[in-house]
Amino acid sequence: MKDRHSLILEVLNQKGKIQINELVKLLNVSVETVRRDLSFLSQQQLLYRTHGGALSKKTDDIGSSFQVRQKTNAEVKRIIAERVAEYIYEGAVIGLDASTTSWYVAQLIPNIPCSVVTNSMHNITALVNKPNVKTIATGGVYSGKYDAFYGPLSEYLLSRLHIDIGIFSCIGVDDNGAIWESNELNVAIKRKMMDVSSQKFLLVDPSKFGKQNLVQLAEISQIDMLFTQGNIPERLLKYCDKNGVTVFG
């Protein structure tokens, strides 16, 4: 058992990330055995569990901290958040990711009976003085860099919920309609939140258009509404129109 765990960590640290089916072939064991191994190694804090595999703790995380992102295009993000807040209604279950744009939304959510599900400590703090808003924290492994929770526990809670409106941001959106993120941790929890959301709102400040990054999160065609401020690239606008994505610019 020890030898198998060592081999998993050796391969994972070389590749940065790995899928369960790869380990099944490499180790010649069952899917259930690999899942148990990954769960054990995650509990020992030797790797990060992701949907369908694992991420090495030695993998570089090129994402910026919340404090850095908080100061970038702040006024534009606030304007975008004001538009999004208009769609929040009594009784709604709202999902907020750990982005700074979602944090602006959290600040603007009216004090009406509704629920907010989030993995972000900043969002939780923003909602403290709104007694009519029920705040549900995902829990999980805490990241000081992002001041948010990630990992299997966060993803498990989300998989058990239904969200009316999921609100997300990203690192970049290219002209072909691909949505990009900086690391697997953000991707895993955002995908899980998207899976359980009836409506998906993507919030993008215009500096992110035409940019790619480390990991593709999704396609714009999976989004219901795209909120931005100012001009959107013509090619991307046509893509949204073709796929029935409403754009607020």
C-alpha cells in the first residue's frame, strides 16, 4: 500500500495533475482502489482532490491573491455587480464564487429573504449585517491566498444543493468563446456550482476579453447571461448571439 501511494505522489508531482483512469492503467487496480488512495492522500494533505482526479500540491498556482485582484478595475466591477444585483429576487438561492466581482455583488444584495451559497470568506463577511439573507458556506480546505474554501468537501456540499442563479467570474474569455481560469482548484468548484445552477451569470470586466490562461473552465455557450461593461469583441458577440447567450455590456 505504501509503495502504491508513493508511486501516485511521484507521478503526480511530475505531471502536476492526473486523472483517475490514468492511475487505474498505471497501477493496474480498480477505480474504487484509486479513489480510496486519493482520498487517503488528500486527508494526509499530500495532494488536492479534484473532480475525476488529483492535483499536486507542488503545482504552481499562478492566480493572483484576492487583495491584488480587489484593486484591479474596481469601478468597472462595481458597475457590473449593480446590474447583476437587479436580478436577485425574494426566495432565490444564489451561488457566488470567490471572485472579486462576486464580492461586489454580495455587497449589493438587498436585505430580502433569500439564500446565498459561497466558498468565499469575503462574501460571508459582506452578508453578515443582512439578517434576511441566509448564508451557506461550503466549508472545505481553506486557502489563505484566495480567502476561500476548496476541495472535495466544498464540491460535495454543492452537489447536494439546487441553485437558482450561479454567479461567476474568470481570468479570461477568448474570441472563440472559451472561458479560462488560472488553476484547477477554482475550476473544480466553479464547475460544480455551474452543474447545480438553473441560470448561470458570467461577470467579465473588459480587460479579460481575448485572454487565455492555464485551464479552460467552460464555454460561453454554457452561460445564460454575460455581464460586462463597454465594448465586447465582435467575434465573441456573434458567438453569444448564435448560442442564445444574453449580453449586457
